[in-house]
Amino acid sequence: MTTTLNVKPRKASWDRKLHWVATHSVGIALAIGFTTPIVFVFLTAVMSDKQALSSNLWPQEWHFENFLRVFEKAPMLEYMANSLLYSLLATLGVMLSAIPTAYALARMKWRGRNAVFLLVVAAMMLPPQVVAVPLYDMWINFGLTGTLWPLVVPYFLFDAFSVFLLRQFFLTIPQDYIDAAKIDGCSEFTALVRVLVPMARPGIAATALFCFLFTWNDYFGPLLYAGENKENWTLSLALASFRGSHQVEWNLTMAATVLIMAPAIVLFLFAQKSFVKGITFTGVKG
């Protein structure tokens, strides 16, 4: 009798586990699919040169010194500083330009607002390669090619995706809060800074994270504008050169890849709640 009573709770617990696995099966499969390449890169990074990319996928010996050897092969700290400078300045520029623009498109009533919003959506559909040649010619005339300025300055002027994302999030905030602030004597700018921005922190965090990750992984822009000056290379550009210079040492190439991925992964882990909340509320209203 006692054995029968013990079997029933165990069976119920096993059924709950199976039900949880069945309910989250799609998520589990996606998690495995996205995690497997990262695990493969890390395991290859700590292998010996002879074992890397062989049929043996588990390291026979763990060589964590590969991460230190990467800094001996290339000035990775300098490239990391360039990437941080590019990503942080671009994110700052997006916040300063996109927040007021999105507020004007979402909350201020003026003639031609919908037409301007359609132009923003159209700009999102325009491939960056289409305008690469005229922009490159412009920066050559300014004498700024080979620097990070052609990469950073455009984000202080306009970024269509960030404007669209913030505009959609601002529309989810009730208008009553803005009206109450104006009744208390707030101007449009004061209402934006003191009322809307604090309430839109998840959307702003999601937009900033999108911008930071895009610029951190950007390869086309640094290759086009800073490729001629090695001192201003970013990590993405340096990694491509590192792979070309060390084709045989795949363990070091993977170690460099892990070092480049680590800041983005850590940032996402700390900001994932705000990121998910911002994406969830964005697009509720059109």
C-alpha cells in the first residue's frame, strides 16, 4: 500500500515535467539551435591548434591561454576601444535625435505629420548600399575617411528604425499624462523630458540596445570608411583580418570571436527585461 502511494506522486511529478516539456518544446528547440553554435565556438576556442575543427568536438586539453594569445597576435584592446567608442557615441546620437523626432510624430499635431512618418518608413526600406557611393564621396570631400566620424555623425542626425520604434512605443502611453503636464504649465519639451521619457524607459532601453548591438557587430560601415586606417579598425573588421592572417590557428580565431561576442551577451543578459518589455509594448498602436 505504501509503495502504491509513493508511485502516484512520482507519476504526477513526471507527468508535470512532460507537460512542461511539451508546452515549451518549440522554445527549447529554438534555444538549442541558437546555443549550439556558441558552445561550438567556445569549445573550439579552448582546444589545441591540432584538435581545432577536427572530428573530436570535445577538448582533450583545455587551453584557456588562447584568450591571452589573441592579444599577443593583434592589438585587440585598441580595436575594442574603437568599437566601444563607435557603439557608445552612435547610441548617444540615436537617443538625442530619435526621441524628440518620435515625440513630434507621436504626440504633436502638425500639418504633414503622416507624410513625414511615411518617409521614415520608406527610409527603413532603403538598403544602405544604395546611398554608400554618394555618402562616401561626401566624406572624402570632407577629408574624414579613415576615421570613425562618418560612422558616428549620421546617428546624431537621423535613424529611421529608432524613430519608428520609439514612435510606436510613445503611442502606447496615454495622452492624459501629457495633457495633465501641460495643464500644470509644462511646455512640450518639459512634458517630453519629465513625463514621457521616464514612462518610456523600456522602449528607450530596447532602442538603445538595438543600436548598440548593430554598431558593435557592424562590418560594412567600418570596412567602407575606416578600412584604410588600421588604427581606427573596429573588432568586426579586425576579426576578419585576424582570420585571414591566422587561417591555420582556428582555435585563436574562435577565441577572438568569443571575446567579441562576450560584451554583447553580457549586455543583453543585464538588459533583457527592459528589452523584452519594450518590444512587447511597441506596435500595440499604429
